[in-house]
Amino acid sequence: MNSIAEAQNEVCQKFGADFLRCDDWLKVGISRNFDPHRYPINGLRHPPEGDTTGWYIWSGDRFSQDDDFFVPSHAAHLRDSCPMILKYLGLAPGWRFLLAPGWEDVWFDASLLNID
């Protein structure tokens, strides 16, 4: 395992979550207004489909269900734009995180598994 996958596995063990690798070539949904310096940084993971990870990531308090709120981006781009969240991307579908300076909240949300 590489160091990012090891860090992801450690986070999963810490929170009692299953590990599901987030490959760099797969896509995440990232909000159009994402700013890695605007907190909190939020992430939630639906079950992956096709070439996606199931991850949706946004910054700030505003979440929108508008069709154009999220845009696809390869997970590899997060290595440069927001490396602090990489260790959370191994959390299995149904998991969420909320991060801010000095704050880490990670929890399971079963409703994320039902995406009809």
C-alpha cells in the first residue's frame, strides 16, 4: 500500500469504517465554489458508479442540490488543491466528514446509501 492508502486505512480503522480505496483516476464531485481555505470542508460518499468514487466535496456552510452545484474532477487533482482531505477518501460509501482548523468530525449516514 502507498502512503496515502495507508493513511486512508488508518482513518477507517480509527472510526470503525470499512475501507474502499479511492483511485486517482476516478472522479469526485466537487462544488464549483470549492475553496480549500474556506471552512468547513465537507465530504460525503454515495456508492460509486462507473468511473466515479461516490465522493461529493464542498466548502463552507452552503450545500445545494442544484444540478450544476458539483462538477466532476479526477481525485488526483485533490493532491494539489486540498491534500488535507486525501486521508478521508478511503471511507466507504455512507460515510461523511467535516473538517476545519482544529476540528475533525467523521460519521456514518445510512441515508447516503439510498440514492434512487
